[in-house]
Amino acid sequence: MTTKQKPALIAYTVTGDDEKTFWTRIGTAWPHKNGEGFNIELAALPLGGRIVMITPKAEQGADGEIAS
């Protein structure tokens, strides 16, 4: 999907436990024009861990990586 609109959500795969948790950006989501659902684009699918969708934050780096 090519769009100039910023995504509504960023998809991350989250692995590890409380002491060592790693968040890796794997995709984005845009709302449908009618507001009922999202178009999701994933660059990768995690084999383990979980997928977390969060709103974009201004302080995220250009690579989308965040640390917890």
C-alpha cells in the first residue's frame, strides 16, 4: 500500500521476558475509509512471541525500534 497518510498503528513483534523484552517493528495499519477495520501491511511474521499494535509515537527512531 502506497500512501502519504501516516499509519494509525505500528505492528511490533515482542519477544523475551520482563527483564529482557525486545520490540521489533514488523508492519503498519491504516484505517479503512469507512472507519470499519484496518488495512495491515506486515514485512515479517513472528515465529514466536506476540504481535502488538500501538499508536505511533513522535519519539520513536527512524527504524521504528523501541525498548522497554
